[in-house]
Amino acid sequence: MTKKKKKRWADHYTVKAKKENYPARSIYKLQEIQKKYNIIKRGGRVLDLGFAPGSWLLYAAHSTGEDGSVIGIDIKDTDIVLPNNAKVIKADIFEYQDNELFADNRFDVVLSDMAPDTTGNSFVDSARSLNLAEAAFLIAKKTLAPKGSFVCKIFFGEDFKAFTDKVKGYFKEFKIFKPKTCRKQSKEIYIVGKDRSI
Ligand SMILES: C[S@@+](CC[C@H](N)C(=O)[O-])C[C@H]1O[C@@H](n2cnc3c(N)ncnc32)[C@H](O)[C@@H]1O
């Protein structure tokens, strides 16, 4: 890796995450969202879609405390040590839509930080991101308890508005938020729906 490239990726937040024993810098995006919107409550039940390598999962498990719980789903494995109140499932979200987990569980929060492998073609990447966000929203609709909250990453693209208009209708409070921690060149943006009303 060249010095220039190393500097670009191992930025301040990557170093900070390592020091604080989080596997990825993405922890600080959820931390910003939590500070601003207070999504995860003590004792809450959280579903974390696209959890790997596990920074959001660890942060969410800590935020709910031991009376709460977190379930993470990802196509990838993780090697982090899981807290007692967290469990993970290795699965592709597109093949998991009708699983009994979703029939039996009611979550207070559904998080999705899912992202496709990027191709460099922004049209393709945002279309794939939208597919993941749509799948996450479908699961949120099936599993969120009344007054529950939904946080979802999506790459900004031409169907962004149509998607957010649809999600907005399900929540009393709806925000679009770009954490400061997002890399400048990134097209990712987060939607935050609070207080499910449908
Ligand atoms: C940016 S990472 C998530 C980082 C995570 N929030 C953290 O803090 O460690 C995006 C994740 O989405 C997962 N993902 C992408 N497509 C998926 C799918 N179809 N089903 C489940 N997970 C998926 C990827 O495997 C990847 O681990």
C-alpha cells in the first residue's frame, strides 16, 4: 500500500476505533446518530442488518445494557467477542425475508448499515444500495414494534427521494442525516425514522 493510500484509509476515526476496541470506524456514525436522535434505549431490542465486522453491534449492545438484546445478520462472519446480550446470524438478507425470526420477534430498533461491494459505477452502486435499503425497510415493517425506530444507510442516487417519501409515511419523526464521520467522497447518507405510527 502506498503512503498516500494508507493515510486516506487509516484516518483519525480508524485509529480511534482501534484504540477503543471497535473493529471499524463506522462506530462513530452510529454514535453521532444516537447522540442526535436517542434511538437506542436501555433494555431495547435491536436488529442490526449488515452488522459485520461488528462496531454497531458492540455499540448497540452496550447502549441497550444487559436487559436489552441485539441480533446481527450479515453474509460475512466476524471474529469479535460477542457480548452476552448479542447474537449473530450468517445469512443473506434477500434470502431471509420470511424467516421465523421475523415472525416471532418485535424489535424496538432496526438498524441497517448494509452496503453493496462497490463497482465504481455510481449508478450501479446506488441501485444496489437502494435494493438493500428496500429489503431493510421491508424487514422493519414486519418486525418493528409500535413506536419503534429505523435507521438505514443508502447511497444517494436518483431513486433516493421516492424511497424516503415512502419510508417517511411510517414514522412520526423522519430525518435525513449525514454524519460528520462519513468520508467526504462517500455518497452514503442515513435516514432516521422515529416512533413508528403505522
Ligand atoms: C459497511 S459494512 C457494516 C459495518 C457495520 N455496521 C459495523 O459497524 O461494523 C456493510 C455490511 O453489509 C453487509 N451486506 C451487504 N449485503 C448484504 C446482504 N445481502 N445481506 C446481509 N448483509 C449484507 C456486508 O457484508 C457488510 O458487512
